[in-house]
Amino acid sequence: MRILLVHPSPLMYSEIYLRLEPLGLERVGAALRAAGHDLRLLDLQIFTARDLFAEFDDFKPRAVAFSLNYLANLPEVVDLAKTLKAKDRSVFIFVGGHSASFVADELLMHADGAIDCVVRGEGEAIAAQLIEALGERDLKTLPGVVTPDGAGPPPRLMDRIDRFIPARDLARRRSKYFIGSFDPCASIEFTRGCPWDCTFCSAWTFYGRSYRQAAPEAAADDLESIREPNAFIVDDVAFIHPEHAFALGREIERRGIRKQYYLETRADVLCRNREVFAYWYRLGLRLMFIGLEAMDDEGLKRHRKRSKVSINEDALEIARKIGLTVAVNLIVDPAWDEARFAAVREWAASVEEVVHLTVATPYPGTETWFTEVPKLATFDYRLFDIQHAVLPTRLPLKRFYEELVATQQVLNRKHLGVRGLWQAGSKAASLLARGQTNFIRMLWKFSRVYNPERQYQDHFRPLEYAIRPPAADVRPPVGQLYVHQGRASADLSG
Ligand code: B12
Ligand code: SF4
């Protein structure tokens, strides 16, 4: 069958810092291709809605599959599905991905018949079965499938996460994918899931707190097939288990694969496994992102981060000694006032690392969805991108954005200070020489995208689709938040 895979457009953060290949769709695409289907993929982070409609008319797909990882993209996906369905009533439209899995019923309600079903959980195992079942079987009997008439049993976890190597050839204009000076940059997955349980995060509830690893040989096969000189490791928490990280590294070394790597991990994992990170530095690891989240132990406890400020400090010291460039994240509490923003600016100016700020946002699938939702200040999905305030702010909203953006600007300027600009300049020149312009564009775009007036005005856009809050403000038993019910929590000891 002809199937068109679609990734929605970028959110604010991706307009500046990065743009990455739609790995989930490439994995689902690999599974559909293995079942003999004819596929095309259109990534709206690069292409426009007009391109999508032209592709639809040209390819004449019998099914369209949208990826919906980000809640803020929900209205866009609903509108696109409605337009495509109006063009051809017979086309089968389905949606999968992280956020879709948590708000399946709501998505179908807004789509009003334009979306035929939502697929909850990982898509590789079920996508081909779903297509095969069309017109043959009642779709609502399939695991993870939710239709307007009812839902099938819970989705099943795949036995091996490396069963389908991503169909990377489906992503067109690959030179558009980058992160900072890693331009161009591919993405790769070594592990799936997270065994921790932070209150603001849904990475662990999606996979039922399970944690699976790709076989080193399969991961190296995948890496070897990547042409880009840089790779973004998409794992939620990289290198939790040192033996797996070393085995991956040895396989990469044995094959003589040379690339530069970016990854995201936890401070305590870095402290515990410092020799792993030092070894990976020798293999090409250069950039790393650590979610510090709070500047005091009380804040870390509130987020159930299961770590301490002293561990965060040790981790930064270790990373500096290894020679890694680190970006850290702090969660902005909507209760922050001018003094608090000033204190953060002061702290950020005192450390070497690049500091990112994200605004506390309760998402469906997290525990904070139940504890914070009674306070929601907006029901607009589009504002759920952790760059907007969706909870009431202590400062007047406009003032809050002024402080937020002023702080981000200071941090950005520090990042691109005299030394940084010089380095960025020489990096930019070498990228330009190779025809890569993503990084250079990023350097000049900040003020246009991060703009307090724009962020404030975003709250007053007409609201067509409103978020459906939970029926009661009681936290359900944790297991009920899980998309994949499967496994017990994995070993954290490393
Ligand atoms: C890598 C990653 C990114 C990459 C994005 C890569 C991309 N182009 O998609 C980058 C770094 C750009 C990114 C940015 C952001 N991210 Co992010 N990201 C992730 C992360 C860590 C892994 C996603 C991934 O690639 N996994 C590997 C692939 C193979 O899995 P997958 O995409 O989930 O796909 C599987 C299933 O979801 C499903 N599936 C997916 N699509 C489809 C489609 C169909 C039809 C079917 C059947 C199935 C299906 O099957 C796939 C295979 O099993 C997730 C956490 C997580 N564990 O999911 C957060 C996560 C998705 N990100 C999140 C957030 C908040 C953001 C930002 C808003 C953060 C910010 N600082 O502003 C930005 C916004 C980005 C944007 N859209 O513009 C949140 C989402 C919250 C929400 N509910 O909306 C998550 C869940 C992290 C978290 N802990 O809360 N992110
Ligand atoms: S450690 Fe990271 S991925 Fe895991 S639950 Fe906490 S924030 Fe989410």
C-alpha cells in the first residue's frame, strides 16, 4: 500500500537550537517497508503544508500516518488530517507517537472523523498489522489501537528495540538536520525508556518504567550506515549501564567509525560512570546535556529527581575535566519573581556551562498533570512547548516573559561572548565552506524567535481546540499513567 508518513512542524525551541530527523517515523517506516509497503516521508520541520498537499496529490497515498510526539503540535495535526480527509474521504489516517498515546480519545474527538485511529505506544510492531487489518478486521481489537468506537488491549513492548533499523533514506534533505555546530547531524537510539520517575516527565510513564538496550552489533550497524559526521544520541538517559556503553564503544572502535556525538544524561550517572564518559570522549563525544532542573535540594526533591545539588556540581566538574562541552537545563517555576530571575542570571554567569531555561509545564502522562492542572491558566495545546507559561505566573505575564527572555538573552550572549563568537566564527566559516548553513542561521535568529511580546501575544490567539483536563484532581495509581504496562522497574544501580 502507498503510505505517506508526516512529521509536524518545529516548535519554538527547534526554530533556533536544532532540527533533528524524525527517528520514530523512520523506525515505523522500516517496519512498514519490511511488510512490503511503498512509503514516502514528509517532514514539516523542513517542508511546508503546501508541500504536503502537493505530495498528497502526487503520491496518492491510501494511508497517511502522522507522528505526534509533541502536545503543542496537536492542533496542527488535527487540521492537516481534516484537510487531507476532505481531499479524499477514502484515505486512511492514523496518528501515533508520544503525546498521541496519552491523549488518544481527545485527539479523536477534536478530529471529528478525520483521524481513523490513534496508535498508542511504540509503533514498529503494530503499524504493519494495522494496515493489514484494514477492511478485514475490527481495528479496535488490535493492541494499542484506539478508534472512535473503542480501544483495543494495551500496546505491547517489542522484544528487541533494534529489530528495525531506521529507514533513514526516507528523510529527504538530510543536510537540514543539525544541533548547534554539529551541522549536519543524524540521530541514533542506543537504549529506550527511563527507570527513574521524575514528576514532570512522561518518558518513564510511556514505557512503563522499562529500560531496554540495543545489541552493540546492531547499534554499530546502524551507526555505520549514517553518512553524517555527527550523531545525536536520543536516549533519555545515556550510559546508565557502563557495560553496555563500553560494549557499544568497543564495537565502534573495532569498526573504525569516527564521529562526534551529543547525548543527554543525568548528573548522578555521569558521576557514577565517569570512566565511561572519558572513554567516549576519546571516541568523539563532545557535547552533553544534563537536566539539573533546580538550584536547591528542595526543588530537586519536589521534582523527585532523586539527586542532589552537590551531585550536580560534581558532575559539572567531572565533565570539565574530561573536556566535554555541557549545556544544562533549569526548570523555571512560574512563581519566580525579578529577584529570582536575577539570582539565576548571576549563577549562570558564574559557571562555564551553557544554561537553558524551560518553563514548568504539566503534560498529560506526567504526575504533575494531576497535581497542577486545577491551576492551568490556558487550555491552548500550542502553548505547551515549555517555552510558554501555562500555569499562573506570580509576575504579570508580560513581565514574566520579559524576565525570562532577558535571562535567556544574557545566557545566550554569554555563550556567544567574545571567545564564543570567535570560535563560532571560525566554525561558521568551515561549515560555510562545506555548504552547511543551519548553524550560521541559528546564530542570528535568537531575538526574532525569543521575543517577550510574541510569547505574550501567543496567549491571545483564537482557540479552536481546547485541552480536556482530567476529571478529578486526584493522582491515579502510578501504573495507570503507563502507556506500556509491561515491565517492572529496571536496575538503577549500574
Ligand atoms: C529526541 C527528542 C527530542 C529531539 C526531537 C527529535 C525529533 N525530530 O523528533 C529534540 C532534541 C529536537 C527534542 C526537542 C524537544 N523536545 Co523532545 N524528546 C526527545 C526524546 C528524548 C526522544 C524521542 C525519540 O526520538 N525517541 C526515539 C524514537 C524511536 O521514538 P519516538 O519518536 O517516540 O517514536 C516511537 C513511538 O513514539 C511511536 N511513534 C512515533 N511516531 C509515530 C507515528 C505513527 C504513525 C505510529 C504508529 C507510531 C509512532 O513509534 C516509534 C517507534 O517505537 C523524547 C523522550 C522520549 N523518550 O520519547 C523527548 C520528548 C518527546 N520531548 C519533549 C519536549 C518537551 C521537547 C521540547 C518541547 C523541549 C524544549 N526544550 O523546548 C522540544 C520541542 C521539539 C520540537 N518539536 O520542535 C517531551 C514531550 C512533551 C510533550 N508531551 O509534548 C518528551 C517526551 C521529553 C520529556 N521527558 O518530557 N526532543
Ligand atoms: S531522569 Fe530524565 S528521562 Fe528519566 S524520568 Fe527524570 S527527567 Fe525523565
